[in-house]
Amino acid sequence: MPARLRRLTPDEYATVRQRLRGVPTPADVKAMTKHLLAVLAEEAPGNSVEVRVPPYAAVQCIPGVRHTRGTPPAVVETDADTWIALATGELAWADAVEAGRVRASGERSDLSSWLPVTSD
């Protein structure tokens, strides 16, 4: 029987905001990445887009076509620093895509209408 994936849940917003101050440790980057992905999944529930931030986490979100096996119809992949900048509004989606910091494929892979995420 395959292992069941654990659903990401947001941390307390105050805790995450504290981690955004100063120079974050690798543990802070991991926590912020997972938190902001979980917030995106809550704000845009669905299964049509998979947002991947290796090696930390991936979530499925955005309403639309549901898939049950294999790669979803749309995939977004980026690194943790870019994801945190996008999710907090420090970096615009179009700028990240143009700079090659985001790889996005599929019909609903443009996350610009969902960014920045809110978490308060």
C-alpha cells in the first residue's frame, strides 16, 4: 500500500513573519517555503496545478481538471528563494518567468492572479 502524503498546513503567521526578518537559516527557509505553499493551497484549492519547490515540498492547487495519476496537467517549479519572493510580493510573476527563475507549463500554470499569497 503506498504511503499517504501528508497535507501541508500553514504555520502561525507571526512565527513566519519573524523568520522573514534578518538572515534566515536553512530551517527557516524550509519552514517559510512550506508555509507559503500551504497558504497557496488553501487560497486556491484544487488539483489542476502542481507547484513544486524542491527539495522542500509540492502542493496541488487551482480549481480545474482533476487528475488522479501521474503528472498534473500544469506544473510550476522554482527554487525556495524565488518562491518566497513571489509569495510575499517581493518579486512579480512575469519578472520571475522572464528571468528563467520559474518553469511553468500547462493551461493554468500562470500563478500571477494568486500571488502574493495572504496569510494573516
